[in-house]
Amino acid sequence: MTSRKWSKKTALARDIALQRMQILFDNAVRSVRNSNIKFARRYCILIKKISMRNKVKIPRRIKRMICKNCFIPLIPGVTCRVRIKSEGRNSRIVVTCLVCGWVHRYRFKGSRT
């Protein structure tokens, strides 16, 4: 595995892109809470475009909070339903978008006691 060396210009562009993604996500959440779904969807689409243009991954905490089907920020109780499904040793978090019905399951390990 080779290590990448970022130039100062690339590192600066990457840092600015990550900051813009965070700002846009905060604005999208604020728009959903003010019941303006159209703006929230646009902000989330812009997050995706910024990440593709700058070849920067969307941070996991933001990526998991955006519906991959309708691009709405997932806010528990407002735009999504969150459930925990126990399956023996492993469990899953089931997130359902209330706008389009998209379902995603995230696995996580339980305690080993």
C-alpha cells in the first residue's frame, strides 16, 4: 500500500471541501426543521457534487445521515425512523426514511459478556 503525499494546494482544497460539506449539512438540517424540504434536498445534492468534484469522501457521520434515494437529511423522528434489531450476538440499526421509504441496515457488534 502506497502512502499518498498531499501537496499544500490539494490539502487546502480538501479541507475547504470538508468544511463546506459540514456547513451545507447544517443548513440542510435547519431547512428540514423549518419544513423546507426543497432547500434541504438541494443542499444534500451539493454535498455529493462537492465530494465528487474534489475527490473527497463524504464523512461517515454526514453520509449516514443523508437518504441515498431521495437526498433528504435523516433526522430521527422527523424524516426517519430508527430501530434496533437484535439478532443473537450481532445487532443492527435499521433506519427507514419517512419520505421515500428507503431502508438501510447498519451492523454493529454487541457486548461480549
